[in-house]
Amino acid sequence: MAASAPIPFPAAMKMSDNIASEWKRFRGMWENYVFATNLAEETAARRAAIFLACIGVDAYELFQNLEFAAEADRKDIDKIIEAFEKHCVGETNVTYKRYILTVVIKIALSHLTRSSPKFVV
């Protein structure tokens, strides 16, 4: 039986304009890594430490600024992933809502200028 090669860490998360897409990529790779390495059998604190070692410098700085209900949550992998999910995907929702509002305003203004009554004096 051949020895198996070590499984590489997931590639670090890039803090780009499309943070939601980058988060989804990193999270998917993380979940595959957890499965492939049997990391689920480790403690939540150990998984959190490995997650934070993999995520990259920029994302780690983001982690340092995320708010948690309790300090102990910073060592709970589920709470950490939940916080990243809220931050990264939540930003997309705000951007989308702003876009929809802008489109609605433009449509409303275009209808006002086209259909405004013309007064005859």
C-alpha cells in the first residue's frame, strides 16, 4: 500500500471586491480539507486555530475586527465561520439592495420626466 501524500491547506482567502465569491471558494475548500484530513474529529478550538492559520493575513486581520458575543467564541470554529459568513455574504446583500434602490429611483425619475403633464398657457 502506497503512502498517501500530505493534503495541502486551502489557498488563503483573498480580500477582493467580490468578497462573497472569495469566501464561498475558501469555505468550500475548507470543508473539503476538514473531510480529507479527518479534522472533524479534533476539538473545535484546534479546528479554529487551523482555520485561522489557513485563512491568510488579510482575512486574519478581518477576524481580529469581527465582533463576537463572547471572547470564547473566537476559539469556536462554528462561531468563526458564522461571523465570516455574516460579514462576507452580508456585504453582498447591502450592495444588491443599493443597486435595486438605484434602479427603482432611475425608473421612477424617467417616468416622471416622460409623462409629466404639459401645461398650456
